[in-house]
Amino acid sequence: MSTTQQFKAGEARGRGVENANQMMESVKDKAQTARDKTCDAARSTHDSTQQGTEKATGFLQQTGEQVMNMAQGAVDSVKNTLGVGDNNINNNNQCKK
């Protein structure tokens, strides 16, 4: 092999190595970008889930309070119907005076 051929072969090999290195860097950059996007999506999903849980907890607490108030109203109504409610006791005390 002549010196010129050896030079050209070395030059071609150098270009091939450089191209391979550039491709590897490009692949690494794309992989990092994909990882970053995946992390961002996971964070966003976690945040959305957390907000949904907080909203659901508030809704359930409010619903529970409403049910308790309705039940207390029903108890008061039954007591008043039977004559043992707070309103009847006050009315009875006023009548006796």
C-alpha cells in the first residue's frame, strides 16, 4: 500500500470515527430529552392526581357533613313529632309558668 493510500485510508477511518462519535452524541442528547419529558409528564401526573385527591376529599367531607345535618334534622323532626324535642320542652315550660 502506498503512502497516499495509507493516508486516505487513515483519513477515511478518522471521518468514520468522528461520524460515529457525532451520532452517539446525538443519540445521547435525544435519550436525555426523552428522559426529561418522561420526568415532566410523571410530575404533572402526580400533581394532577394530588389535586384530584384533595378535591375528592373536600367533596366527601362536605357530603358527609350534609348527611349528618340531614340526619340531625330528621332526629329533631321525630322528637318534635313525639313531643320530646327542644321546642316542645320550651313550650311546655312556658305553658306551666
